[in-house]
Amino acid sequence: MLDFAVGENRTAGMTWDVSKKGMFVRTSRMPEVGQRLLITLRFPEGKQLLLQGEVVRTFAAPNRGRDDMPNGFGLTVNGGEIYSRFVDAVAAGVAPDIS
């Protein structure tokens, strides 16, 4: 789970796909392409990871395909070493060490 700000409003989302350079964020509220965002990844044990990124694309799925193709946006992430460890943990299927 994550949240981000669009204007004055905080919006919830979910990571849908992550890589070393960025992620796809599944959400119903879209930021603008080119917008810089602060994203807070939230983990079940209460830990958080604050990331900065830039929206590189948005996608609105057709009504009939929303289960297979979620609405959301692609984000390049400037997260450094801690983000890299998060992506490695996701790829390995283990809990991320973000301490």
C-alpha cells in the first residue's frame, strides 16, 4: 500500500509492478504526466518508506478490462539504495528490510 499527494489531497494506491527504475501505481485518482510526487510506501509492521518520483505515463483501463488492466500511472523513482533493497526483496518474495 502507498499514498501520494495530488494537489492538496492525499490519495491511496497500491504498487502493481516495481523495478529498479520505477513502479506502476494502481489508483483511481491520476496525477498529471510530468508531475513530481512524494510517495509513502506503507508496510504491515508500521514501517514507511518515503520516495520521490516523476509521473511518466497514466493509464485508464476500459470498463470491461479493469480487473486485468488496472487504472494507474507509471512513476520513475529516485529512491537510492533503500529503494533498491525494497525491489530486490519484492523480486525474492521476502519481507523488505527498510531500516
